[in-house]
Amino acid sequence: MTENLIEFRLMKQSDAENIAAIEEMTFAMPWSRNDFWKEAINDNAIYVVGVLDNKVIAYGGVWVSFEEAQVTNIAVHPDYRSQGIGTKLFSRLIEEIKKRGVTALTLEVRPSNEAALKLYEKFNLKSVGRRKGYYLDNGEDALIMWNTKI
């Protein structure tokens, strides 16, 4: 299976172009290559990438503020979804944030994003509220999820 051949490591600025391409395929309001390029050198951000054959096929990131982390984005290239890669990536991301002393993790997610919800629930994130009309592209609400004991 592909997931055993994937190397998970911290993001480098040189990964920005591949990440932006996956972002474009995944999200209605994608971040740009330049956004990821800046995140790679942001001291308050941690991004992990999954690399197969020297190409980024998955990524996920957080912003860290003291003992809390906010998930910014996480995605797997469409050709590699439903293979457990997102789970391994998220697990590695949690390992990295724990090294920084993070004890709580939060995020917003579309209620319609069933795959993401399943992933986050595996890591004991629970829905604690809703942001009405959060997503500007279609006015969909966002579920606010937390795990305060990662």
C-alpha cells in the first residue's frame, strides 16, 4: 500500500508550489503558493507534509498560540485519498505540536465534509459549537471542534 512508502516531515519553502496545487484541487477558497511559502518560515506555524517519490502528496498545518493549536488546513492529493494517509499525517502533526507544549487543538470544518469529520473524530475532536455562515463561498456554517487533552 502507498501509505508505507510515504515520508512525513516538516514543510520546507520549496514545498509551497506542490502544496498550493493540492490546495487548489481541494478547497473552494484555496490559499496561494505565496501563502504556504510564508507559512514555512512562520515561527508560530507547524506544517507537516507527506512525500512520495520526491513529491508532496499531502499536507496539514496549524498555528500555535501558547498551549493551543488551530488547524489551518489539511489535504491529501485526490489520487491518494481513502488510503489512510490523512490519518498518518494528522497523527504526525499532533506529534509535532506536542513537542511545542500544545495540549489543546481546535479547528473549523464544514458539516458537509464527512471525510474530515471522520478524521477529526478519530483524534477525539468534538463539536462544541457552530459559526453561522462561516464559509464565504456558499454561506455554509462551520462546526467548531476541540480536543483539550491531546
